[in-house]
Amino acid sequence: MSKSEAEKRILELSKKLNYHSRKYYIDDDPEISDAEYDLLLQELIRLEEKYPEFKTPDSPTIRIGSKPVSKFETVKHFVPMMSLSNALNEEEFFDFHSRVVKNLKTAEVRYSIEPKLDGIAVSLVYENSVLIRAATRGDGYIGEDITENVKTIKTVPLKLSKNIKGIFEARGEVIISRKGFEELNLEREKKGEPLFANSRNAAGGSLRQLDSKITASRPLEIYIYGVGKTDIKYLSFTEMFSDLREMGFRVNDLNKYSLLPDEVIKTYRNYLENRDSLPYEIDGAVAKVDDFSSHEILGATSKAPRWAIAIKFPAREETTKILDIKVQVGRTGVLTPVAELLPVKISGALIKRATLHNMDEIERKDIRIGDTVFVQRSGDVIPKIIKVVESKRTGDEVKFEMPINCPSCFEKIVRDKDQAAFRCVNASCPAQLKEKIRHFTSKAGFDIDGLGEKIVEQLVDKGLIHEFSDIFKLSKEELSALERMGDKSAKNLLDAINSSKKKSLDVFVFSLGIKNVGKHMSEVLASKFQTLEDLSDAGEEDLLNIEGIGPEAANAIRSFFENETNRKIIDNILSSGVEIENPEFEKKTEKTALSGKTFVITGKIEGYSRPELEKIIKDLGGKTSGSVSKNTDYLIAGEKAGSKFDKAKSLGIEIIDADYLLSFIEGK
């Protein structure tokens, strides 16, 4: 066969195999047998190995998998992948509908509705109809690049059936069907491998394999539920889903369109009634306002669109027995009782443990070791005990008592005043340290791949880690000596540690594990303060002036940075080669007139609202504060300026009016 003949045959085989793949996986209407398909595929593999230059971007052989990668790169989504607000019952859906009607000022609103699949959301980006990138949802703004893994999923089109110019982004849910999950676990059982707890975990674990050949061996499927970045202007979900089918995407046949609210609930009830007969797990339905022009009017919160809602199924309950109650020590020292259960299956997951929250909860429900109890699991929520079946008591049940000493460090525990929490106050408690290290190195933190739970336990138990900075001082010899850690794994872990040393300010702050400061608040703080030094010097009033930060969080932040031990820990981290960046801030404030200047506004400013002035200052690189201190550069004073005026005067701080501020900005 000549080169030109080989090129022609490769193109012919690729086209034919992609056609038959769609007929089998998308249209559910196969035209050739599996054996015939395999023969054609093997021929294509042989030709591509001999003539790799003729391999097409949508070659079916891509689905076999490629070379393993050392880690997943992060990618920023073109359009945020937002989560959904929940309606826990039908009444809450009608409350949602009432808000939609009020905001749209129309009596008739129609919805699309679809089953809420229990899987993993992914983004598929196509350029000129060819798949170029796939990513996990991540935090909604930044996800992981899992392109090579997603290409192995046979229900993902590698090239669209329609010619779409430019970028087109589809979004879908990757799942493993009930049948696929059973077969996967049966195969793992035969090999002596640990079984997956449920299909969602199996899908998530399969997508995050560094070796895409492993992903290719898993029975992953995808259903497309929406679009992200696109130049196509759809009028409704009815139109959008019709177009997605034409492109070659798999769309759920149970989707319904242009329904009135009562019809939405009727469809939801039908999903609920038939959920166990479906080929996949679902945990509710998703209702979306069908008309796309209404989406712009309704808008979104910081986390979810106001034009869509997930209507959750009622939580499922099963009865089981409490075998024991153990106590876990968290990173803040709080002791949490956890029930060890006789394993019971709920919604496809094998439940062995349930949180008991605190001692007050145990006493209120009169929960005892040996009790038969109702256990509830709803979606991803941690299983919890609803109530005790008192009629099943035999008299052998044992009341639980909170230990006097910490089960980890054996120091005496104390009970928080006016709270239900028992706490270990020993700052050197190994259990707290382990949890703090796990938080510090987690995906949302320093993201050190390979530093899992078992490795962290060994490092703390062997005295190799006493605080965060010790992570960056670990040697290959120390790591190689750990269980399940050879030379290659030790080198990979060291590489991951070294590559984690540059972090944005928000990630660094989140990693410190400050009480009441989660991922979102860390981002807010990073956008408000220029550097870690500015944040650590911020007064409580400065923090309270930030939208979304209340007294409890402000006090926690202030207390954290005032603590000398914490300051020393931060210094040690930075001395270990860690660099903090705040690229978003630097981008906004580069070469601006007010860079590094701090302003305080007091009194009534004629012609300007306080938010307007704050925005002017912020846009030009300055900062605003709610209190006057030696760090204040200017006080903008209006009518009825009070004590801030007097304090600024006593400190020798320059006092200006709004007009002078504007002339200062313009450089006049």
C-alpha cells in the first residue's frame, strides 16, 4: 500500500468508525456487529502506527488512551460553571416559581426539566468542531484539564457532526450506569481490588486517573445538559437541545420542554416514581426557565443562576445498628462523635459511619451504642441518624460519654462556653496537626499531589512534620523510608512539593485554615488587600467594612494574625521558598495614581455616595479603610465629620475633600 493509499484508507476508516460509534452509543441503532467494528479498528491502529502523520484529530484510536501524565494542569473556564440552588420539596419549587414570575412580571412561565444525574460535571471545548479541551468543574472558575481522559469516553464526540466555527463549549454529566457499576466492581473483586462505594465516586475516580488507559477501561458515559461559551444565540432549551443532538451529543431522552409549573411537578413525580428502574442513579430533577431572554433579566447570585433550580428527591432512610461510637479530632481541636454502623446500602452507597455532630445531639435523640436507628442519606450530604427505634431495645444498649482526655494526645479536653463543642486545646495535638496538614495540602490549598492521608499520618507520627513549613524541608531519603513510598514515588512527591511553592494570596490564606475563612472569603480578602502584610495588619473595623464579613469572622481573622505563634508559622513558610502572588490585584493596579495609598472616608460627601468614592479609589489602585490609623494616607472629609477627623488631625494625616481627590487623580 502506497503512502497516498494509506492516507486515504486512514481517513475512510476514521470516518466509518466514528459513524458506527455514533450509531451505537448516541442513536442506540447499531448497523454492524462488535466483531466487525473491532476488525476495522485494528486495521486503523496498524495503519496509524505505520503512518502516524496521517492520524486525524478525531481518530477513534484516541479513545484507547495515551501516555500517563505526572499531574493535571489547571484551566480557567470561559464562563463560570455555577452550581444550582436546591428546592427540597415541591412547595419550595413553587416558591422559586413565584420569584421568577415576580421578577419577569409575567404570569406564564414555561420550563424545561431533566433528571438530575448523580455524576461529575465536565466542560467540553470544541474549536472549529474538533474537541480541544475537557475540564472538571473544580471550584466553578478553575478546573483540571482532563482532556485525554475524556477523549476515551465513547459518548463524547471527538468531532461535531455540524460545522461550528470558532469556540463551542458543551457541558455535561459523566456517569457510570448501574449495570456498568456492577460489572466494574465485580471485576475489581475478582482482582482483589477495593470496591467503589458508589457510581459517582467511581466516575470521579476514573476521570482523575493520570493514566488515561485506565480511564478508557472504565464504563464512563456522558449526557449533555447545557452550553458555556458559544457565539450561537439560542432562544430556548427546546432549540438548544435539538441543536446539540444534531451536533452528535447525547441528550437525555427523559428531558421535557416548555412545561407549565404543574407539568414540571408531574414530571418530577414521574422521575421519582421510576428512579429505581432507570439505567443510572438520579437524585432529583432540574427545572430551568425555558426562554433564554428571561435568563438575562433574572440574572444570578455569586453561586447559582436565578433561572434554574434542582428539585431534590426526599432523602432515603434505612435502619441499621450502631456498633460503636468513636471520637474524631478536627483541625480546630473540636471532638466530633461518629457512629460506627452495621453496613447498610442507601441510594447505591454502602454506609458504614454517620456523624452524631455533638454531645447535645446524642442526648437529645438519646442515642446509645447498640441501638437500632434510622439512617438518612440525601445526595452528597454526610449520612446522619434521624431517630432511634426504641421498640428494638433489649436493655444491653450502652450510653455514650464524651472522653475526659483527647484520644490523640491524651491531654484534658474542655467544653466551649455556651456551646455544645468539646475541644482539645493542646496546640501540639497530633490529630489536629494531621487535619491541618491535610487542609493545607488539599486541592483547594497548596494542591500537593501524592501527599495523601496515609502519608501525612506517617510524617506526623514519625516527627518529620511539626508545622506547615516542614513540608518544604522533606528529603528524598526521609520520604523513601515511608511505607508504600519507593524512590520514584518520593521523587514525584518532592517534585509536587517544589512546584507548589508559588501560590496566589487567596489560596495561601485559605491554606492557613483560619476559623470561619473558607475559599470564597479568602478570595474576598485577597481582592481587598494588596499583600499578606496588609491583611495581617488590618483592624477589625477594616474587616467589618467588607461585605460578607461579620463580627465572628472578623474577630477570628484578627485573632489569628495577632497570635505570635501563627505569625512565626507564616514566616517559616515564606522562609522555605514559598512565594505569594496576587495577580488579579497587580493587574488592576499596575502604574496607577493611587497605588499603595490608603483612604478613609468620613462625613457626608456632597455629590458622591461612599460606594462611588470607594470604587474610584479601588479602580486606581488605592485602598479604603473604615478606621484611621498611622497607615492611613488621606482622610476624605465631608459634612459632619466626627471623631475620625479629630484622630486624623492628631496623627498628622492629610485631610482632603472629594474634589481635591479627583484633581489629585487627574494629576492637576
